[in-house]
Amino acid sequence: MLIQDARFLTSNSRAEECPAPTLPEYAFIGRSNVGKSSLINMLTNQNGLAKTSSQPGKTQLINHFLINNEWYLVDLPGYGYARISKDARAKWARMINFYLRHRPNLTCVMVLLDSRHAPQAADLEFMDQLGTEGIPFVMVFTKADKQSSSRTSQNVVQYLEKMHETWDELPQHFVTSAEDKMGRDELLGFVADTNRQLATEAQGEA
């Protein structure tokens, strides 16, 4: 997929105020400081599209970006640790959960996982929640450039093995690096293939 146009549309705290659900939508989410903004900027080839910060909790709203006038990329607040109040974390959780359950055009959730770490309870719990709700998702491992490829592979395998304890069929996974653009073609190819499949299904129903 060639990204010819990527632009910010709007930020909202309520799913019902998001843009009209007329295009496929891919939501990016992960624990705080997982490298989400850097990954979004790498995928879109725009360094400043998503705001990056060394301080966790930078993203606090549902942020919509329009890609090629064909699909929405959504930047969601992170889960897990962030230097915000308990009340604010609870508000984020309600906002995210309502969005995930009620956004009709949500096509896939990109669950970002830090490849430098062994399986984290917060990540596993979030993916189990998505599975229970029947919300499609893929696993996107980030920051692969921060360590050796063997260490990255080891941590990815540990995640997959842990998932196999409760999942009969595992979701697709990707290994990425915002620094050297590892996984960019594969992840955008997945989006392109999924969009084509949706278009074919829509034509068949017409």
C-alpha cells in the first residue's frame, strides 16, 4: 500500500461523536510508552502526524486520521501505567471500552506489544477481553531495533506460547521497528488485503 495522503481529522471523547462510520477503521492501542505514535508516523511516512512524547499518557482522546481517503487510522489512549489519576484512568477505560464495543465500522484492533519484554499481564488481559467480545485484532510487536533479533524472536515466541494456553487459534502477528521501518510493508499489506476483502464482500451483497 502506498500512503499518498494521511491527515488528522478530529479528536473525541465519545464514540458516537466520531466521524461517520462509512470507511474501514483500524484502531491502534497498547500499554503506555509502547511506541504507538512512532509506529503511526512510520506507517504514514509523516514524522509529526501523531504526537510523540517520552511521558506516558500523552494520548488522551480518540484520534482519527484519514488515510488515502479510503480508511481511518485511530490512535487510542494507552492502557496500563500512566501518570494520571485513578479517576482519569477509569474514564479512559470507559471511553475505550465503549468505542471498541459500539463502533460499527471497527475492522481490526492493532494491539501493540513491546518486543523487549516477556508477556505482560495487562496485554494478555486486554487481548482476552477482545477475544471474549469477538473484536478482531492482530498483535503488533514494536521496538524490534532496540535489541538483538534473537531476543525479539524469543519474546515473541513466549507471547505466542502464553496465548496458546487459552486460545485455540492465534491472531496474526507482526514484528515492527519505527526506527528502520521493519514490518511496514507487511502491516500495510494486511490493511490493504483486508480492505479489498471488505469491498468484495460488499459487492457480493449489493
